[in-house]
Amino acid sequence: MPLLTVLLFLGGLWALVLFASHQLRQDMRTQVETQQQSTATFAALALEQTLQERQAVLLRVARHFGPIVEHQPEQLSASPSSFAALRQAFGEMPMGPNSAQLGLVVLQQLFNGGTFITNAEGLALTSFPPHILRIGNNYADRDFLRRALAGSSVVSPPFTEGTTPVVVMAVPIWGDSGVPVGVLAGVLDLSDPNFLSSIQGYSYGRDGGFLVVDTATRSIIAASSSNRTLQALPAPGADPVLDALAQGDSTQTEYLRNGTSWLIAVRSIPIAGWKVVVNTPLAEALAPVNALSQNITLAAIVVSLLAALGMWRLLHHELRPLEITTAALAGMMRDGGTLQRVAVPKQAEVRQMALVFNHLVQEIEQRQQALRESEQLYRAAFQFSPNGLEITRLRDGRIVDVNEGFTRIYGWQRGETLERTEIALGLWLSPQDWEPLVQHIVLERSCQDVELHRRHKDGRPLTVLLSASLLLLDGEHCILWISHDVTAQRQADARIAHLTSTDTLTGLPNRQSFVQSLEQAQIQCLDGQGLGALLYLDVDDFQAVNDTLGHEAGDAFLAALARRIQAALPPNAVLSRPSGDEFLALLPALPAVLGDAALRTERVAAGLLDALETPIAFAGAAQHCTVSIGVLLFGLQHEAPMELLRKADLTLNQAKSAGPGSILFYEAQMQAQVASRARLQHSLREALQQQSFRLHYQPQVDSAGQVVGVEALVRWFSQEQGFISPAEFIPLAEKTGLILPLGRWILHTACTQLATWATQPGRGHIAMAVNVSAGQFQQDDFVQQVQEVLQETGAPAPLLKLELTESAMVEQIDAVVQRMQALRSLGVRFSIDDFGTGFSSLAYLKRLPLDQLKIDQGFVRDCLEDRNDASIAQTVIALGHGLGLEVIAEGVETPGHQAALQGWGCRFFQGYGISRPLPIEALEVFLSQPAAATTAPLPPG
């Protein structure tokens, strides 16, 4: 026992010595490597800065030689003292007899091999200093000249000029047209002291050094040893490590050469394509720490000998009582009996140990009793646990025991499982998952709630949460498995997830799920995987399907349509039904070129339209349909998915406006149009609140030229935007519902004027025609509105004529007739506006209580040139007379129009040939003119 203690002490001491030596060596190596990397970095930076300075000087001088090389090259053959361009390049003034040469001296100091200028053909025009004979030399075959004439600043690979190793720095001399007309070149003589010598001053160690290597030619430009200039590195492939270091793509800092390990560092000089390599022998770098390690080892040997001797004597004396007690305990073990209390010696430390041992014997007896009771409780808990419990041996995986919960979950009876493995029972859907899980349990001692797919005895798949822990059972290492069946819960979760992410009608992803797919597609686009496209589809006139076949048939139609669209899309497309009769299609992985992506998307959209040309069969019926498609390409930059959907929706609205079956790509100006429409809508609301509208009146005359009525037309003069055409704001008012308050204002203002004329001599016969929109006329209280206006203004009802378009009367004809009859009972008259441009159903026409037909100006304008328009106009006139209705022609612009219409039987006329719409003041002047004066002055509007 004392010997073991001494050995432990000495082992710890030497472990500390070895660790300290190793750590010192590692720290010293790290420090040397860091210092060497810094030296290489500083050397590379110094050389690159020097090259950049020389290149900047060449560029500065070259700017002033452009005009001379291009227009007066003969000046370059003069004496260098006449180079005024050099003085200008350095900003010098002629201060003395030698000042003209100063710029050349600077160049000579920077480029010890001289400088020269060539023309665009590579012919040297001049050279400095003159004694270096380069004038007339042709450098056209040199790569540095070709690259400089291509517009680049160049540092050439090293080569020999004659017998002299040189490097050339060349810059283009630009002409007036922006094309290089020559080259200014500076030559660095590598055989003489030059700027490369500046890195000699860095510390490289006693046997270390540096290399400056040109990677293109694998030749040495400069080195610690000057005789290595232009020496070539070993051929590629001869030394893979050296190849990697020459290319600058190796992280290896230790390199074995000729049996000697070297520490090296490599840094690049990008401007020249050079590498700076700094190397130091590993033995030299670690020499100090090796000496220190030897001293530490020697000291450890001495300390170990002294410590071992002292500890041996001390432990032998102190541990004698312990040896006696240990012998007694060993005797108990040899006899195979139970543990018994030992004799208590007098020595304090061993006496205490004996007392503790005796106490432990008593504790063991008590715990053995408790363990027997615990085993009984464990057996009861094991058998009656609601979870499935099983115990398997670790060494072979065979089942030792299972409980009733296991039988309830998996269907296997206890007797069928004993001494069989879970693999043999087929409990694992993926048997290859069993071994990794067991290894994890052995490593971590347990696992908790691992969700796995397992199999019931009858083959049904199960989803269970599996927990496990290691236990020791009768000296055998086993695993206790706890299975919690969550199959029903996961099925419910999957159903809920399906319902929350899927459209129940079509089974397609809903809007929420589609947005997630769109976000993922954007990530793929930004990762360089091409572009994507959104197709927003809307079924044209889907309401007709619901109205004619019912909503259940409409749902069946949408489901069939979804299947048709899905079949026409590429396999990787994502189709969704966000709502109603709208569909969203996502096309990922389109070409990265915008034009190619647009072309492929257009083909897909056109394919959708082609696929829908065949009637769609559903619920025992078949239905033709078309869709409008708004297309948005994305992926050039990240945008919020909702912003992409908003743009696609905007494009869809524009496509729907273009007509059924339209395909429209998103354009940036659409956003501007929407913003403009929003501003116009805001201004329209303000104009209604501030009553900024005005009524103009266009006269209606009979055959004798007498004014029999006027048509009230609304005009809007905005303070910000000036005159706004009714063609611009009336459709917006109808779309936003503002046509209702605007229509009430028009009706009230027109009736107020009508009431005023009723009290004036010569004006009481003038009728007032007021246009009524379909939405306004279809209001349930429209009759009441008209009645209230007539009562408030006092206007005579028989002189109020409401002009309705055919679109206001084609739906719910019975309600239309009833509403018109109620107004007719008040005395109000009716006229069909733009007759002939809508349905023009005679069946509807004979039921309506009409007073007048108005021939649309589209038929009147060309009736003198177009026989079809003339025939239509004549037919409308004959039809009106046959039904006992007045016929008025609008759009009469010339006396010829009026004469022709009058000859066909028309008696009432309206148009710019008679008068354009007039404000009330100008209208009063017009009404005061004789009947023959049928043309009014043309005021604005």
C-alpha cells in the first residue's frame, strides 16, 4: 500500500513535467507561427504598397503623354530634357537649369531599369535613361504590352532582357477617343538593389529567409539569397505541398524538406500575382524551449528521488494499523461469510475508519430490507401501469418481461414475447432505427419521449412516445422501455393541421399554407436557384353558374375546375384556392434570366387557357369557362409575401378589366395607376362634401329648332387637378358606390333648376333629362328619393325625364317595371339612353312604361358614310314610332346629320352641332337666341 501511494505521487509529478514541456513547446510554436505570419503579412503589404505607388506614378505621367503619342509622336525622339509633359505630370516649375530633368530622375529612382514609351503597335518611341537602348524595339509580342493596350495596369511576370532579369510595370496611355494609343512602361532590374530589397530588414532567424514567387511562372523574383533570382520552383506535381503553397491555398504551416522540418507562412500580393513565402527551421524556432524542457526534466528527477524516499518512510509507519484492519476484512471475504463488525484500534485515523465501517454494515442491513419492500412495490407498479412497459437484455435485445399495458398497446400476450426480440416481433416499422437508439441510451443512460412509428400485432401502424433507461436486473444490464400510445392524438393533430392548411372544398392548400410556400420559394430564388412566378386566376362570370345551377353545383364546378387547373400546371407548381372563385398558382425554379422566366410563365398561363377550352364536367353537367390571369415574376429581391400577393391581385384586376380570358403581367406603372385612382377617389369624396361639382346642360331641339329640353350633365373642376373628365370619375364613382350620393345631388340640383324655369315666362315648357345609374335606380328607396326631391324643389314631375341605360333594366325585370310604374304615377317620364348598344330586347321593351328612345351617338356620327349605321338609325326610329315613343338622336354634329335624321322621321336632336353642354349662365344666353341659331358659343367644358 505505501508503495502504491509513492507510485501515484511520482506518476502525478512526471505527468505534470511532461504536460508542462509539451505545453511550452506548443506555446512557443504558436508564437513563432504568429510572428512568422505577421512578418509575411508586413512584407506582402510593404511590397504591394510600393507597387501601387509606382503604378500611380506611371498612371499620372501617362495622362500627359496621350496627346503627344497620338498627335505628335515625333516630339518623343527629342532630348529627354525637352519633355515638358513630365514636368507637368509632377507639377514642377522650371526653377533652374536642371529642373526639366527632375521628373525623369524620379522615374529613374523608382524604376532602376529605366522607362520607355511605345505606340499602339508596340514600337518603343523613346527610352530613359538614353544609354539603355530600347528605342525602336518592338514589344508587340509581350503579354504585358497586350494587356496594357487592352486598358489594364499590368505587372509582368519576370523575364530576362538580354541577360538582365527584369519585371515590367506597364500602364495604358489613353487617346482622345478613350482608346489606348500607347503604353508607358517602367522596368525593375532584379539584379541591382531595388524596392524588393526593402524586406531584407525583417527578422527571419539565423537560418530562415524569404522568397517572393511569381505564381504564373513558378519562378523566384527575390530571395534572402540573391543568387536564387529567377530560379524556378520544382515542376508542378513534383511536390504537392509546395504546389499548394505556391498557389496560396494551403493552411499547412510545417513543411518537410530534405529531412528537415520548416515552418512557413505565405501571403499574396494581388496586384502582381506574387506570393511572399517566409520560412524558418522548426529546430531553430523551438531551440529555447527544448533547452528549458531538459532543465525541467533534470529537476524533476532529483525531486522524485528525494520525495520517494521521504514518503516511503512516512507511509510505512502510518499505514501499519490500516494494513491490520484490511487483513481482517480480507479474511471475511475469503471465508464467504457476511460482513461483521471489526475490532477498533487505538490509532485515531484507523479507529475512525473502523467505526465508519461498522456503521456501514448496519446501514446495509437496513437498506437490504428496504430494497425487498421496494421490489414488491416496483412489481405492482410495473404490472398495473397504463403505459406499455417492457424489459429487454442489453447484450442480446431479448425481452425479459412485459406488462398488461404492453399487451393493450401492441396486442402481444406476455407469453408470446418472452425471449424474443422486438425486431422478431415486428414492432419496428424501420428496424434500422433500433440499434442507433440503443447506442444513444447506453451513452446517455436514458432517453425521454422519442416519437417513433411502430407496428401493432395485426399490422396497424402506431405512433408512440418511447422513453427508456438502463437498469441492473439480477446482475444483468437491461433496458426498461416505456411506450405511451399517441396514435389517436397524432391522427387528430394531423386532421387539424390538414383542416387549418387546406381548402375543404378542393383539397388544395389554403391562403395561409400558400404564403408559407411563397416565402420558401423566395428563399430559394435569393439563394441563386432561379426566379419564381405567381399566377392569380379568377373565373370569369362565375356568378352565372351559381345563379343558374345553384351553390352546390357551383361548389362542384370549383372542385372540378381545381383538378383541371392542377393537371395543366407543371409538377413542381403549388396551386391554392384562397377564396371564392379565385386560384393562386406558384411556379418555382424558373430560369434566372427575367425574359426566359417570363416566356416560360406565359406558356404555362396560355396552357391553362387552352386546358379550359374543353367544357368542365361536374355534378351531371358540363360548363364552359374562362379565367383572367394576373402574372407576377419575383425573386430578384426579397419582398413580403403579402406584398407579392397584393401586386398579383392588382394585376388580376387589370386583367379582368381587359376582358375574359386575359393574361396580364405586372408592371410598375400599375401601382402608380392605383395610387392615382386612390387620390382621385379621395378627391371625389372631398368634392362631394364640399359640393365642388357643377351641372352643365346640353340643349335638345325639335325639327323647327325650338329648345324642348336639356340633358343635365355633371362637371368637376378640381382646384388641384383642373377639369376632370366625366369618363374618368364617373366609372370610379360607380365602382366605389359614390355614384349614389353624387346621383342624388345631380337629381336635386337639376330639379331645382327645373322648378326655377317653371316660374319664368318662355321657360316653363323645357324638360329636364337626368341620367340615372343602374346602381342608383336599383335602390329600394329610389322612388321615395325622387318623390322627396320633387316635393322639396317644387319641380313639375311631367317635365322630369329619367334616362336609363339598358343595363339597368335587364335584371329583375319585374321589379324594374314596378319601380318605373310607381315613378310614372308621379308624372315622371322615362327615356332609354344609348339605345341599340346593349341587349335591346323587344320583349323587355314592350313591357316598360317608356316615353322616349335615344339613338346612341355611335350610330349617328357615321350614319352619312356607313350604311349599317344608317340602317340601324332608321330601324330605331321606325321602332320608336311603332311603339308610340319619341325618338331623339344624340351626337348630331353637322346640319347634314340633322337633315338625314329628319328625313328618316326623327323629330328631336341633341349634339355639338346644336350646342355643347353649357353652364347655366351660357345656357340662358342660348335660350334667348332665335330658333334658327342652332349653334351656341363654345365655352370650356
